[in-house]
Amino acid sequence: MNSQLEELEEAVLLVDLPAKGLVRGDVGSVVHVYGDHAAYEVEFMTKDGNTIAVETLEAAQVRAMMPRDLWHVRELSEAA
């Protein structure tokens, strides 16, 4: 199920990253692909363009958006 991602593609987070205020299902943009798609640099932003986090994630921690995925919105907590 985990297809290779390319730069500028949307990536779905598969794990919680509580230190960054990110949860499974959050969507970010791939800004860099490492090696043979072993890891990705993913930027997570709010709708108004504020970067929340830029994280280096292993391929197993993210996946590509799928055609039947449902977008979901959640408000970022003040602590994040």
C-alpha cells in the first residue's frame, strides 16, 4: 500500500508525532526525497500557510494520498 512519493506530492502521516502536535492522518507536502525513497522530508502547514513542522520521515511513516481518501479538518491546539 505504501507507494513511493515524489517531491511536491501530498503525504499522509501514519503515526502520531506528539512533540510536533501532529497526529495520524495529518497531510503534509513532500519537499525532499532521500536516497531510493527510503525517507522523505515532509512539511506540515496550516491552511493560512504557517509551517507547523518539517520532519524527516521513514517511508513506513507516510503514504501517498489515495483517490478514495476523505479530507478531514481539525484545529491545531495552541500548544503545538
